[in-house]
Amino acid sequence: MISLQSAGKSLSRRSLTTRFHKRVEELKTARYVSDAELFKSAYDLFSDIALIWYRGNKHKATDWNSLTRLLRQEFLPKNYNDILFKQIKERTQHPEEPMVYKKNFILSDASKFYTTKLTPKYVGPYFIHKKLNPWNYELTDSQGTIKGVWNAKDLKPYVDEHPN
């Protein structure tokens, strides 16, 4: 039997299921615990109303994965994936992330003895001038010249290499 309770992690009605599950997975990896051992030690992982829930539902689970599936069904909101998708869709650039790098789409050219293997994967930094929709941004350079519209997948946050 293992005790993750000593690490201060037990599931109660107030704790967020995803945070609990992530922490248990971290401890499982750190302590070399198998899913079977976790499942056998499940009593140690629950407290309060979650322990009462576990006692009433343990017969429905056959292994650790089925137990976590039951936990998510019980403790997460029914529309959890919709809520998560909405949060991702509504995410905007943080004021402390005013600049981004854009992906470099340059091709090799043998006639000019130029290879892309040695070119930077991203170039910039550029400023986000306008958010056109959740996925597309209009970029400008430091002089304010519009450099085009770029998809969010082709951008990454600018990190100052020499902070003051």
C-alpha cells in the first residue's frame, strides 16, 4: 500500500478533480507506483464526501483508469469540455506579452547556395496590431508597418533575452 495522503493530496468535494488527478500522476511517477497499486490504495486518496462517494461506487471501477473516469463524471461539471474550449477560444494576449515571434517560412535555394537548416525557425519580434478572430492576428514591425496576417499556431511569445 502507498500513502499519498502524507503528501497533502486527498480528494474532497472542494478540490478540483483535474488538479487532484494531475498531482496523483506526478507522485505516481516520482514514487514508481503502478496503476494497480494506486487502485488498491484508493482509500488513502479520498477524504470527506469523496471518501463516502468512493465507498458507494468502488464496485463500479475495475482499475485506476475506470476509477478516474468515474471521478470525472461525478465531480467535474457535465459541460467541462465546453467550458474549457470556451476559455481557450476567448484567450487573448496578456498585456505583458506585447510582442511575438512569427514562424519563418523561407525555402532553401541551391542556386544561391542557401539552406534553411541554418536559418532561424522564428523571426521578429513583431507587435500584434489587431486580433482579427481567435486564431488570426495582424502583425506590425517596430516602425508600425503592417507585416500581414498570421495564424496563432505560427506565433510564439517574445522572450526578452536581456531583461534589465
